[in-house]
Amino acid sequence: MLKKRTLIMVICLFFTCLVFAVNFEIGFQGFYDFEEFNDRIGVKIYHLAPNFDFVADIGFYSDDKYSFHESDYYFDHYFLIENGYITFRSFNNNIKFSSGIKDLQDEINSPYSLFFSSEKISQPYLELGYEDEHMFYDTRWIQLTSPSNKHFTEPKSMNYKTYGLKFGDFRFGYQDAVVYNREFDFFYLFNPLPVYFSQEIRASGNTMPWAEEGKNDNSLMGFFIDYDKPTYYFYSQILVDDLNTNRFFYPEKPQNPDKIAFSSGMTFKTQRRQFRFARCPCYSIYV
């Protein structure tokens, strides 16, 4: 039954690509670590247009990183949905709506980005954004673990916002994020204010009617700049998890450690290859 169903799906996908002019790609990669040979087979169907994107990208792996209940059927491979999302854009490309499962990227193009890993880590998400020639704004909800996941005791999600200004090839932006032990939070996604303000007014110690019990939310903030030219790309980024302001205002009270990370780098572009110089993220912690 499973083989018959898979064959029907392949036939349907093939004719869909023919009829609707959807792009279809198959790729193969081999890896040998002097002990064993592993491979990755990628199957990708996509359609990219000025106002609509459709991407379905699945990777089949033989490296035994995960146990898979149907591995025998897939010739000792497991598969991951690396990208499966749709994106709608307005006719002037200013407004964007995107949702699905995606390998989400940071605002800066670096292997040492601070808010999102440069590794391929796909997650369910919902994204709303606006961009014109002078500014940009983006808000995302990202599911980290679902409430029914057998490996975690509670759900966990993340909301992320970016506010930025553009001056030609130069960009300056503010980033903030919040991680919480719930599936979804309407307040964080649709409120355009930075999450710090949303988190503070909902604190259980307030007497306001919107104060909430049982919240254990952790917010982070940061800034970035980048400059993108045809021959080089420069960036710098900082992330702040916590600053110990008690040392200035209340030196007699308990002193929390500072938790700060930064990353900077430059990429030189040539016709054939790129040369990258970067400083890895560092944490400065003072007790």
C-alpha cells in the first residue's frame, strides 16, 4: 500500500511540474570520512515568481543520525523536510506574507550569525514583513517544540522582530527575540513594539488587568550593520541577553552577570570565489 501511494505521488508531482512549469531538481552528494561513505539525495520542487514563491525541498540521508521507522523502505535512508513554504508578496513587493517550514536565515550573511544559526535548521514559522527603499520591518513566529513532542516535557516557541533603515547599500537594524514555554503568543507576533515592552506589562507582579501568571519568557535584543557592494560585504552584529545595570544604580543588590555576544566580518567577492574574514562570536561575562 505504501509503495503504491508513493508511486502515485511521484506521478502526480511529475505531471504537476509539466503542466504548471514548476522547476524540478534532483541532487546527489557523497561524504567519506575515511571510515564509511554516506550520501544525501535532494529532491526539490519550486516556483519563484515576483509575487509568489512555492518551495518543497526534501533531503534523504544515510548517515544514521536519526532512527527512522521506515528506513528499510527508503534503502536505509531517513528524510528531512528542509524547506516547504509559500510566500506571497504585494504587487509593489513592499508587503510579504510567508509560512510553512523553512531554513530561516539571519539578517546578516555570515557563518557566525547570532540570532539564527547559519546551519540548516528548519522550523515551522509564520512571517509578516514590510520593506521599501528606506526601511524594513519583519515579525516572525517560530515553533521550536510542539506540545505533543515525545522528547520534551512542554512546548516552546520563539518570536523575532527586525526594525531597520536603509541608506543605499548600507543597512542599520535593531533585532529582538523572545523564547517562551507556550505554543503561540498573539501579543508578541502582532504587536509592533519591541518584545521587551510586551513582556514587562504582562509580568505577574503588576496590578494591571493584563498581567499574567506562569510566564517564563526570556527576551534578547541586538543591533547590526552591513554594507553590501559588488566587490565586498561588511557586517557587524551584537546580541545582548542580559546587562547588569545594578552595578550603576543599586551596587548593594545582587549583581547578575553580563551576557553579550558580537560578530564582525568581511567578504571579498571575485568572479570565481569569495574570501571571508570574520571574528567568531564571543561572550563577555562579568560577575
